[in-house]
Amino acid sequence: MKKNRSSFTGQLGFVLAAAGSAVGLGNIWRFPYLAAKDGGGLFLIVYLVLVITFGFTLLTSDLAIGRKTKLSSIYAYDSMKKGWKFLGILTFIVPVLIMTYYAVIGGWILNYIRAYILGEGSQAADSKYFTNFITSDMPPIFYMLIFMVVTCIIVFLGVEKGIEASSKLIMPGLLVMVVGISIFAMMLKHTGLDATTGQSVTRTGLEGLKVYLIPNFSGLTVKGFLSVLLDAMSQLFFSLSVSMGIMITYGSYVKDEVDLNKSVTQIEIFDTIVALLAGAMIIPSIYAFSGVEGMSAGPGLIFISLPKVFAEMGPIAGRIIGLLFFLMVGFAALTSCISVMETIVSNCMELFKISRKKLTAILLVIYSLASIVICLGYNHLYFEIKLPNGSIGQILDIMDYISNSFLMPLISFLSSILIGWVLGPKWITDEVTKNGEKFPRRKIYVIMIKYIAPIIMFILFLQSIGLFDL
């Protein structure tokens, strides 16, 4: 099982593929709206501190586990310590659930790409456009299937020819688009009526950048700071693809001569830059046209608020920027969806001893059917249920809650106990330094994995099940 395992060609291929997994929808839409909600620069400061401490700890752990065991999550945890296979199974369940809806969201993005290609930006800016689309019968299923097929084709081609090759093409293009749109957003200037006073007011993208970057401490309480801290912590899961088996799987494809510590740093830097630029792209754009009030759209920011901004830019500029934006989001969603499917394929290859190509074809059918059910959850199968964390959701929200809000904090908590107290941090640090590499953050890693990570993850888990209310 270990001898014939596929691998990335080298450090660059691995870093781009891992960064491609990390840079997903969480960076493009979740990071900006959390930053807007949590005091701009205050959220950024907290997030950056967590990235170089907590995020680094989780990412290092996952990659080292993968490379040391050369196994995917289920058997990796089992090989680490007898009796801990259950943790591998829990980790495997996360991508299994996420895959049911990720291609559905990918299909939504494809529909917006189509709209801007055909010059339908004004229709996309209508407040009912998004709702009308996701509640329709066939279009969401059609676009979901296209996204699913593209994802499976790349996974079908394998680690080197599929995942690594696509990442080397997509990731530089994504970065160029993010930088380009960010610069454009900062140059925006718009005059319109203030929603509060009704008077004419001129706003610029640079003013929006200040709102994004400068910390807002007004009215900050201990309870409020804890809320910001937990928001930033939960964002790390989305942003770095940790605690869901993805980085364990990718780590298992890493050659022994690759400098793991350097790779972790490069992934952190790439992922964080894209997240910061996404905020510098979206918040100045929203602010210039809608003021501070426009930044309270939350998860609807991409599909409802931004099309309105693109429409205000004019038919030509709006169409071009809108198309580039949704292409960029589509790239980010695709690389993440590939990593989720690859994790499932890798685990199932070990479980059932089936070839990659046959397994990918089987999973294409299974997940196409599962995703059709998710699509129908917005029309024929629609219902509402109150989740333990207090939110109201339907089928997609249930899958997202179980995978991201419930399982991921639980997995991180159990993993930190296993590494920090059962095996000892040396199990990981020895793997990071196996070729004599330096590990400057070794002490930080040990403190985080033994003491801080278990406490924070336990609090997050309690919050997700409604037992800890901020």
C-alpha cells in the first residue's frame, strides 16, 4: 500500500496543490464578510496571530501525519496508535459530507460566469436572481453536473497529471486575478445617496480599504473579543483545509526529501495573502457603492451584493470585472472540490482495493445523485430545521453544520490530545526535521498542541452544539 503510492514531483508541485486546496470559497467570501462583521483590522490582527500559531500547528500535524504514515486518514490514525482508528473514520466523514454540496455551490458559480459572458449582469444584479436560480428545477442540477464532471476528470488523471498539473495552471492565474481586481477596487469612486441620511455622498475604494485595515475597537467588550476570536479560529478550518483529512492525504504524497517546515510556511503565506487580497477586493468595492451598511450582507455577499456593485460600474466595466471575479471564485472552488474528492478517493482506494479510475467513476455517479438531492433541497425537498448552534437550515446547511461546525472542532480536539498527550509532540517534530531541517517554531508547536489547541477546540465544539453561548 505504501510502496506504490503516487507522489507530487517536488516541493513546488506539492505547495501549489496544497495551497489550491486551502484557497477556496472560505477565502473569497467567508473571510471578507467576517472581517467586515468583526471590526475590520481587529479581525485581521487576531486572524494573523492565529495563522502563525494555531493554523501552523494544525497544518504541520496533518502534513507530518500523512508523510510519516504514507496513508490516508483512516489508516493513518490507526497506524499511529491502536484504538484510534475511530478518529480516522471521523476525519473521513468530513469530506464525504462536504462533497455532497461543494459541486452544488460550484454550479451556482458557473451560472454567474455564464450570465456575465452573455452580458446578463443587470439580471444577475436583481435581488431575486439568486433565489430564483437555486429554487428552479433543472438549471442548478445541470451546472452542478458540469462542475462535478470537471472535478472528477482531474482526480481521474491522478496526483501528478491531474491535481498537480491543474494546480500549476490555476493557482498563478487565480493570484493574478485577485491582485488585479483588488487594485481596481481601490481605485473606485462613486457618488450616490446615503442610505441613512438620504443625502448625496461620494465614497472611494481607498476609504473602504481603511475600513477594512484599521482596527475598530469602539464598543468592544470581552464577550465581543471572544466572538471575534472564535470567528477567526473557525475561519482557519475553512482557510487551511485542516482537520478534514485533506492535508493528511496530500502529505502522504509528499516525498521524504521535501522540507516540510518550509512547505507549511509557504502554504500559510500563499493562503493568507489570497484571503487578505479577497478582503481588499470585496470590501472597498461594497463600501464605495453601498457604504458600511452594504457590508452586512454576510454569506450573500458574493451572489447578491457584488452583482449589484458590478452593475453600478457600468455595462462594460461591470461585465468584465464581474466575469473575472466569478472566474476567480470558480477556480478557487474547483481546486478545493478536487482536494475533497481526492481525499475520498484516496481513502476508498485503501479501504476497498479498487483502482483510482474505477473508483472515481463510481464516486462520480454517487455524488452526482447526492448533489441532485441537495439541489432539490431548495424546491421540492425544502424544509427548515433549527440546528444546535441556533441557526435555521435545510439539507445543505445540515451537511455543512455536521462537517464544519460539529466534526472539525471535535477532530482537532481529539487529534491534539492524541499528538500532545498520547504520542507526544516529538512524534511530529521528528518527522519535520527528519533530514536535519531547522524547525524554528518547534516550541510554539509543542505549547499549542499540548495546551492551547485542546482548550480552544473544546470551547469551539461546545459552542457548535449549543452548550457555550457567547
